[in-house]
Amino acid sequence: MALIPVFVSLLFYQRFLLALAAFIVAGVSDGLDGLLARRFHQQSPLGRILDPIADKMMLVTSFVVLSMKGVYPVPIPKHLPIPFWVTITVISRDVFILVGAAAIYMVTGFRSFQPSLPGKISTLLQIFAVATVILAAQTRVGTGYYLPTIYTSVFAFTLFSGLHYVFFVSRLLTKSGDNIPLQ
């Protein structure tokens, strides 16, 4: 979380390679933190909550900032900034999942939510998209060829993973309905 303001500042000052480096460092340090916590049995309930929140904060912030024309050099490279419809899909899915999980927890006490494979693929595509957009802002090479495909892929997988989550959770709740006490 501490690197988010650094990352955003670097984008606003159009230091794209340094911003990409901050994005990568944030991702690698997050992965190492989780790996070390599991390896040395140092996991905590607070860490289990904060880790995915920090991940989502970085991705959502990335999409929001990279959707602003003001972070790109003039003239703005073709197919930049990230289209609003992509950013709003990424944000909406995360808000929908968070609100849905909170509501289910408040009503049933159920909290055994696990990331799904489509959700993981969607997150990987979002990370790839952010890195690619940052590189496109720096290099400006061929953005008309690959960025529309990346945007469409992020949109489609984000939407699919959100729908998958709805069906997955409803099936899970139906299967364990007898075991879930209503509050």
C-alpha cells in the first residue's frame, strides 16, 4: 500500500519506467510477503484481510489513473488512456464482490470465500494490462494494434469472473445451506 502514492506520483510526472518499476516492486514484495508468511506460519487474520485489499487498491488505482488523459504525454498515443468502460468494469466487479461477500457474511456468517481460477486469470490480465499500458505510454510503438485486444480481454475476463463468482458462491451456499446458521 505504501507504494501506491509513489506509483501515482511517478505516473503524473510521466516517469513511466520508474512507475512500472514501482508497480513490479509492489507486486513482488506482496508475493514474497505472502510466501514468507505461509512458509514461517506467520499468517494472521488481519493479514488475510489486508493483503487482498492492498492488491485491489493498487489495481483499481492503476486503472483509474491510467484512464486519465493528463498522465500521458502530448500528443497522446493511440488508444490511450484506458477506456472508461474497462476501468468501470474492473471497479464494479470488485465492489460487487466485496459488497456481496459482506452481505453474505452479515446474513449467514459464511466467510470461506476463496479466489476462483477465472478470478485469478482476470487479475493476471489486469496486471498485464497495466504493465502494457505503462510501456505503451513510454514507447508509443504499435499501440493501435495490441491495446484494443488487451482492453477487450480485460473487460471480457473481468465480466466473466464476476459472473462466475455469483454462480460459484450461490452453488456453495446452496450446498452448505444446512450448515450455515442464519444470524
